Amino acid sequence: MTDFRSDNTHGASPEILEVLTRIAAGTITSYGNDEITARVRERCRELFETDLEILPLATGTGANALSIAAMTPPWGGIFCHDDAHIHRDEMGAPEFFTQGAKLFPIPGPHGKLEAATLAGVIDDIACEGRTAKPSCVSLTQATEAGTVYTPDEVRALCEVAHARGCRAHMDGARFANAVVSSGASLADLTWRAGVDVLVFGATKNGALAAELIVMFDKSLAEELRTRWHRGGHRYSKMRFLSGQFEAYLADDLWLRNARHANAMAARLAAAMPELLMPVEANVVFARLDPATIAKVREQGFLFYDWPLFGEGAVRLVCGFSTVVEEVDALVAALNGAR
Amino acid sequence: MTDFRSDNTHGASPEILEVLTRIAAGTITSYGNDEITARVRERCRELFETDLEILPLATGTGANALSIAAMTPPWGGIFCHDDAHIHRDEMGAPEFFTQGAKLFPIPGPHGKLEAATLAGVIDDIACEGRTAKPSCVSLTQATEAGTVYTPDEVRALCEVAHARGCRAHMDGARFANAVVSSGASLADLTWRAGVDVLVFGATKNGALAAELIVMFDKSLAEELRTRWHRGGHRYSKMRFLSGQFEAYLADDLWLRNARHANAMAARLAAAMPELLMPVEANVVFARLDPATIAKVREQGFLFYDWPLFGEGAVRLVCGFSTVVEEVDALVAALNGAR
Amino acid sequence: MTDFRSDNTHGASPEILEVLTRIAAGTITSYGNDEITARVRERCRELFETDLEILPLATGTGANALSIAAMTPPWGGIFCHDDAHIHRDEMGAPEFFTQGAKLFPIPGPHGKLEAATLAGVIDDIACEGRTAKPSCVSLTQATEAGTVYTPDEVRALCEVAHARGCRAHMDGARFANAVVSSGASLADLTWRAGVDVLVFGATKNGALAAELIVMFDKSLAEELRTRWHRGGHRYSKMRFLSGQFEAYLADDLWLRNARHANAMAARLAAAMPELLMPVEANVVFARLDPATIAKVREQGFLFYDWPLFGEGAVRLVCGFSTVVEEVDALVAALNGAR
Amino acid sequence: MTDFRSDNTHGASPEILEVLTRIAAGTITSYGNDEITARVRERCRELFETDLEILPLATGTGANALSIAAMTPPWGGIFCHDDAHIHRDEMGAPEFFTQGAKLFPIPGPHGKLEAATLAGVIDDIACEGRTAKPSCVSLTQATEAGTVYTPDEVRALCEVAHARGCRAHMDGARFANAVVSSGASLADLTWRAGVDVLVFGATKNGALAAELIVMFDKSLAEELRTRWHRGGHRYSKMRFLSGQFEAYLADDLWLRNARHANAMAARLAAAMPELLMPVEANVVFARLDPATIAKVREQGFLFYDWPLFGEGAVRLVCGFSTVVEEVDALVAALNGAR
């Protein structure tokens, strides 16, 4: 079977397992007060060129929901794209961690929020005054549609948010893919554009299970630490989370993995008859006819239908461990099936 | 420094890291529908000699709170020992996951609940009818005091619970230490004695971060799966959780690790002037005079004061990677300091 | 000033205050175990021609949120019209009482849900399986747009709900107005059409503050009683809630009040140049030009702009104590202003 | 039957019903922006000799839980007497409204918290740092044991609270009874002694259902208004809540009612063989032998056993409408039964 289902069907980079194995012996202070975690914090400060605080944890759902909850009261409103993972795929995790906030899913082309539409929706809610208190705008970078916001687009959305009393959250489950696609600096893609909290994902890009809540607004840190502990998201043996990040951020592993996955997606996209979204990261959305889909699947290629994007839509995801032969085999199968 | 602070300052067993490294390549179905997880489920059914369901996750706090929440409505009452981790150390995790239940901490000698006291407290609450609905009794095995319930003691407590409409939860953060200490079968220590859900911890005993919610009452499984996902506790790359358990439960690694830690604690206990609790697992509570404590710490021995157990009380924890030389060095230092 | 702002700017019917005054002396069992409450329950069983349970409370927001919460888990989905009070005007009360459920607001003409649209939305959510568990459909009768569902329309929607594992909730803040408008029996408008719980409002129609949760599905009663108490919505001196209902349901006071308010609205509607919604209850939505609006307001007429229904939209509400001279004065002012 | 069960089996003062009847006609701005509510706010400022904000609602459970929630995060600790209504009788309302805070019930003689004990409990919790964040101390005035805190006692407790980062809440369900018993000024009993929020109850002392959240710390007002609305505790026809307070606070009705109830309790207490608590308000706790209890009940006297205060304990409550003949009849019955 050749697997284009998701980046989370892939395993983990050998470099990361080597680090975990190396640091497994001996005793270390638990719960995050260790040197490895401190080094990861410093490394992030270098990479993002600013002061910041971090909290490591194992899942993106936990990281998103916790960080949104630190910015949103139970009566708050959260504004996100209609496709957002936090709205569609987390079984109400933001509602649970905020303890009752309301999501406002907003349509927008290519999986992106647009500043004017966002402003209109927030203003309507704020004007009623009896629906929810506008509190948080959540962007996904790269988006669920496989596209990437430019720093200017991020800045425009963050300005809309801040002008209306909202903070800005970035779901970076595929942040590495966005970074290599964009070419912009990490700072320009995040805090310089107004992002208050980034969920810096590593899981989809070669870690075992590792996400980092990166707080550019350090005033959130104390409350978020409490929520992290209370939510059961604080590892006791923190070295095994921080160690993943140490390996991930060393020697540009994270950028190499993402660059490879993006290149594989671009190679696949080039052979597609009908793309449904611009391919700017590691995910390809295409339309195929049912007969082609069936034939290709018979040959052992795994991928998901994506009815959200219309009839015949499929999603093809390349991961850090996708090899060029797999892509070429799929292209050949598609060509043969038509 | 020689470290007797906690079993979670220890690292991970090489056998576990070898398995993780071996399974890291290739793609596998994500979110728990993989073969490794299926094998762990089967292995648990063998070990516990019964049908059951499992959910793997990374933290004991998450595992305890989720499983208690599946048995306790928001207006429920949870009955536990006054020392219980769920009451003292999880910053309200059970309250968060149950969305507002009330804990009733109950004193009892040697860190253990006693059946008659438990029955009295539940009956008082039930009779008022306006305080909380008795819903869950939580036992810790081994206890926070380093003692171990016998199967008969567990059965007596579970009978009190069930007769009053409560389900029984076992916090098994140190379950392996209790098993090797008790000599009883896993079945006798759990479901045959009436336990409905066990949190089967591996983290403190050689895993990186791995806990298993073991449901003997399978009717809880569907709701618990939803809570697990919504709580952000479901790994996407589940192989890296299940893989830890596969290694842990193979070749009796879990029993060997626990047996070693218990033996180290027994060796240490034998040299102690005043034990505060029977030493039945891997934790030693002793009283030392302040001058001794200070001198021993100066020589690089790390351990915690334990004021909960009185003035001069200290806690000394042995882990799977504690070596006999460390224990003997501490004994020598203590003898020298007096 | 002549007030067409809302039915809740009106006071209370003299008949109701007379009853309250009459029952104010002497002691009576508190918290709802009194004879007045028992008589109201019996009266409801007669009126609705079926067995049922009731819980009286003071606010519609409380009544809606509590009853929805009894049908919806924290990870549940609630389906309602885009204009629904529970979505727009209660600052997240359903999210609070359900402890995190998700509302899916659905557009539909004339303030009404349509069965096919509703079915499509629920099916989409159910098919994803990772967004929310479809749990509750909420109808408003009379709607926020001042229209009234027929028994057939209610039945079609309840069938869609039940076929998809949802229960049906009816927000009857203006139920009396719907009843007199529809001419159908109470049974046909509610349980015979599939409604599981009705919030039977009296506040907007002449009570001081009195709503009744009417459970046709009595299996909800025990949990709902607990939620009612815990939510602070259980009066200790219940006689003063039940007494309002006793007066309200005696001698058809509730029908007389609603019939009058509806008639006043019809009289007003007849003089309107452009109605935005069919006028089937006591609320009139009309479009007026800005100059007219300004002139009429200058003469002391109070009413709200209603931007939700477009530019120039206004809402004019008649209550049980609106007098015909007030309506005619407004009509005259409007005619004079154009 | 002669009823000494509770002050909430009593009805309502005629003066209050007269005011409600008088203000029932005509339209008034709803939801609290009316002149009656404004006048009640002014009256409170006079009575308490300070600036303050108010929120009227119908139940003490709602008022307590909402005001505590405005001072306590979901991971907060609430410290109260072991007998407190918020702990024993509200089915977890504070846990619900705070969304998961933890109550620490503390014993103390005569139903009163003692400063030194309180300080010890808070310090223990704060020192652990993993149990809860100390946030709120809740006093009951008059206490559940029918005793009354002096201004000095209140001040000592509030100082303990404030020095530890907690705010002070006063449950004043029987505040009027405490005021007339104490003789101190309202200011001395509340904000001058450090109380941040008072729940000023009227229901038990002659209102239909009316409680006032009185915020001496006005910074809580905005959030509390949102919680009040979202909790379904905001009357639309607010005149009927505020009107009760206008009557209650006019012509010293509230003081007259409380003075009468207290006098009746004192008269009853004087004839009791064994008092279990000092009788300082309108509640008498006494020990009676079972034969006496049975005989007196046979003669139609209603009152509750109070096992919390030991075997043979009974509670006898006098209300604003208890008449001297009822007290004397009970005394005679008791004397006859012995």
C-alpha cells in the first residue's frame, strides 16, 4: 500500500529517535524544569528573534484548545475559517477548554480568512452585545486547504482582530510547511504580523508527538501553565517532549523535512488534471472521476475523499517520509487509469 | 547528585526505546486504528484474563480525570483518600473533566481508605440529597503512602461503592509496584475485586510517557473515546503510545522494573531509623532529624521533605533505574550523618 | 411615550397579582412540593391531554438552556434557526448549561427551519463524526420573525430530528401567541408532533416572571430537577411561581391576553406599507424610510431598528396591555410622517 | 399545623405585594435599565454609606454561585465553613458556576470560621501549589448555626483572606437577622470589615423571591453582569425584582420583619431545655428526647431533625410571619410532652 492519507500516518525521523535514546538514561528534574526544555526555549527565542515563553505538549488538539482558552472567556467568541480543524475535527475541544465559548466559522476562498469578511462578522456580533464577546481570531498556517498566508495577509487579519479586542491564535500544525513555502522569516510570519500565540507543530513533520505552544504575549504564561497542568497535558518526564524539539530544531531537520514534503506535493500536483486549491504546502486537493479513483485505489494507493470540496474531490498528502518513487507511482497509476 | 526525588525523574527503559525506533518507519493508520494498538488490547485481555477495552494516553492526570469523568456527572461526588493525587496534585483535573463534580477526601491510616469510613461518608452525602450524587470511589494502588491494598481490601471498598450506586476507579500510577508487591493476579487485584476502570501507568516505571485506561466495564468505552478525543488526549501517531506498552508488557519488562524498584526501596527502608509508613512498594517515608537531612543533602542526595506526614518527614523514591550503589551510598551517608 | 419595543416592557395582569396576593399569607412546603404546584401540573396534563412533568422557573433563558442541557451532552450539536434567541441573545447560555455543546445556526425563510435543510446539516455533521454528536433540534414557536409553525411543519422537523438521534425542544416564549394564531390543539402543536420538551412561557404574556419546562418525555425529569436546583433556578417559595401559572391558566387568561396582543399586531400590520414577514403572532416587522422613523420617534413612539432583517427594518411588538388607541396613534403618526 | 421548618415556608409581606401591584401597569424599560432598579441602587448606597453596584435576582443559590464565580477561576479554591449552604445544600452550584473550583469546608465552633484555622488551611493549599489557587473566602451571616459574626470577627477573616490573595464573599441569606442582632452598621458588618461582595437576601425575610448581589468591589460588575445574563438569572421584567427591594428597604420593613423573627426565636429559646447553639438570629437548635419530639409532632408542630448537630438535635426556625401564639403553643406542647 502506498499511503497519501495524512501526514500523521507517517512515523518519526531517525534523528529524533536518536536524541530520545541518548537522553533516556539518568535522572532529570521532572515537569519541565529541566535543561533540555530551557535549551528549547532559548532556541525558539533565536529562531523567532524575540522574547517568548513555551509549553510543550503532545497533541495539536490540546495545544490549540489550551491556548485559545487562555485568550477567551467562557462567553467569548472565536472566529475561524469554516474549514478549521478546531471547528470541524476536534469534537468541541475549544468549547471544552474554554468552558463554553462559541465558534463563528467564516467562509473564505482557498481555505483563507479574508480581513473584510472577518471584520464584518466580528462587528455584527459585537454590535448585538448579547451573543458572545469577541475574543479570539484563529488562523491556520498552512491552511486546511493546503495554502499559505503571506505575512501581509496575517498582518491584515491580526489588525482586524486587535482593533476589535480579540487576540490572534495561529494553528501551526503544518507551520514548517508554511515557513519553507513562504520564504518569510519566522518573526514576519508570526509576532511581527500580530500573532499572540502560535501552536508550533512537529508531529505532522517527523516528531513522534510534539507540539509547542509559543507565547509571544508572555502575560498569558502563568494562566496557561495552570491550564496545561489541570488539563493533563504536562508531561512528568518532560525531557521526552523537549528532546523531540531539540532534535527537530537542530541542523534544520524541521525545514528539511517540510521542504521534502512540499516538494513531493508539488511534483504530484504537476501531474494532476484538475487542482481544487493552489498547492502551496504538502497537501494536494484534486478532482478525479470516480472510475479513476476506484482503479487507483485497487492498485493500493490510499487517500481520502474530500466531499467538503465538492463531488469527486480527493485529498493527497505527502509527508516527510514520502519518497519520490511513491509519487511517481501514483502519477503513473493516475495516468494509466484515465 | 543522587536522585531519590521521584520515579518520574528517571528516564526510560532501553527496551522501550528500541521498540519505538523499530516501529518509526513507514506509514500506519493513525488515531488508534492500527495493529500495534490492537495487539496491546489483546495482551491486556490475556494479562487480566477478561474482555476489556483500552485507551492509551500520555499522562496519568489525563487518564485519571477522563476515566473518572466517564463515571461521574457534573453534580457527582467522588470519594478518595485525603492524600490522593487526584485531590492534591492535579490542580483540579477531575473537577475540570467532570465539569464540576465534588471530591470528598477521606482520612485513613497508611494512605488507605477503610470500608466502614467510606460507607459512612457516602451515606451522609446520599442522605442529605442536596450536596452531590455519590458516583465514584477512587483508590490508588500502590497508595501515595507507598502501601498496597490486598485484593480483599479492594473488594471491600468496591462493595461499599457499588452498593451505593458508585463505580470504582483505580489510580494505578504505580500499579506494577503493587502487583509485584502483592503477588496476587492482575484479575484479583482489579475486576474480580470490583474495579470498573484501572489507570494502568507505565510512565513511572520505565516508559517515556504512557498510561492505559483499562475499562473492565466496556459500556463506558464509547463515551470515553469521545472525551479522550475532545480532551486532546488522543495521539494521532498512536503507534508511539501503543509501542511503549508493547515493549513494556513483553518479556515481563514491567514486572522486572517494578521488582527492582521495590527491592531498592526495601533495602533502603531496612537502614532507616524511623519509618512512617510500611514500605510495600518503591517509596520510603521516614523521619529524620533536620541536621541529618541537611548533611545528607550537602553530599548530593536529592529527596523531598514531606510535611503532610509530620515534622521531619521525608520521602525517598526508588525507580527502575536506581542502582544498588546509590542506595548503599545514601545509607552510608545517613549513618555517617547521625 | 408609547411603547412597541417588546412584550417584556409590559407589566403583569391584575388577575395574576390578585392570586399572588391571596396566596401570600401562611406557611407552605417550600421548593416545589406544595399543592399549588401540584395543581398546575394537573392543569397542564388536562390542557395538553397527556401525562407530563413540569418545572417552574423565572426566566426563559434559564428554561431553554436547562432543558436543552438535559438532552445534549457537552460534545453534542444543537440545531436551530439562525435567528434563534438561544443563539443570538442569551450570551451563550446553552453553551454554559450544556458545558460546551455547539450550536449550528441554520438559515430559513420567515424565521422558520425547513425540514430538508435541517436534515442536510445534521447529516453532514454526523458523517464527519469529529465535529459534534447531533443531539437536539430547537424550534421557536412563535418564531423570532413573528411567524407560526403549523402542526405539520413541527412534525416534519421533529421527524428529521428523531430519525437522526436528536430530541426536539420548543422555545415557547410566545407559545400562547402561537396557540391562538394556529387554532390547533396544544397536543397537536407539541407532543403529538414530536416535541420532547416545551418551554411554556408566561412572562411575555402577562406574568411577572414565570416559565414552565414541560417534559413530555418524563425520563428527563430526574436529571432536570438536579440541574434546576444546581443552576439556582429552583425557587424556595415556589408558590409565587406556581401561583402565577395558576392564574395564567385559569379562565383562559393566557389565551385572552395572547389573542388581544395578536389582534393589536394585526391591526398595526394592516396599516404598514411594507411588511417584511407574515404577521402571525404579536410582532410586526416592517420596512420604513429613515425620515419616517425619525419623525415617528420624535412623537414619542418607541420601537427597535432590526438590522438583521435589512436596511430600514423595524420591529413593532404588541403586548397584552397594548391598547387600541396606541396602535391607532402609531398608524396615524406613520401616515402623517410619509 | 404550626410550622417551624424554615423561613422559606413563610409567604410574603403585604407591603411588598402592594408595591408589586402598584407598579404592574404600564411599560418600562426591561432587563434592569429602569428607574426602580436605579432607585434601589441609590438606596443601597445610602444604607451602606458607600459607592457600590447591584444585581437583583430571584434565588440565593444563584446569587452566591454567580458572585463567587466572579472572584474564583475554575482552578480556584473556595474556603467556607463545613456547614455552609454553598457546600451542603446547593448540589454543587459553586462548582457549576465557577466551572470546576474546589471547596474547602472547614470546621469551627458555633457555625463560625475562625481566623487562625482559616489561615492554616489556605496556607497549606497555597504551599502545595498543585491543589487549587486560593481565591475566595465565603462567610455566612447569620451563620447556618443561627449565630452572628461581630464586625471584628468579619474583619479578622477578611484580613486572612486578603493577605492570601483571596476575596471575601458574604452569604447574607439571613443578613437582616444578623443586622438587627448585631446592632452594628451595615458598613461595619460588610465593606469596612473587608467584604468584597454581599448577597443581600430578602426571600427568607418577607420577599417573594429576591436577592441582591451587592458589589463593594465595583471592578467585578462588568463580568458579573455577563455571567448573570448567561446564567439565566436576569429578569426581563426587572421591575418585579427591584420592586420587591424597594418595598423591602422602605420604612424599615426589612428590619421590622427580622426583628420580629429574631424576637420569636429568642422567646422560643428561652423555654428550651438544652440549646445546641447560641440563639443570635431567628433559628433555634436544641436537643430534645425522641419521645418529646414525637409527641409534639403529633400535635401538629412541624420542624426538622438536624442530625448534623448530633443525636436528638432539632432545628426550629421563626419567620417574619410567625406569631407569638404559635411560639407559646409550641412551648406549651414541649412542656406538656416532657
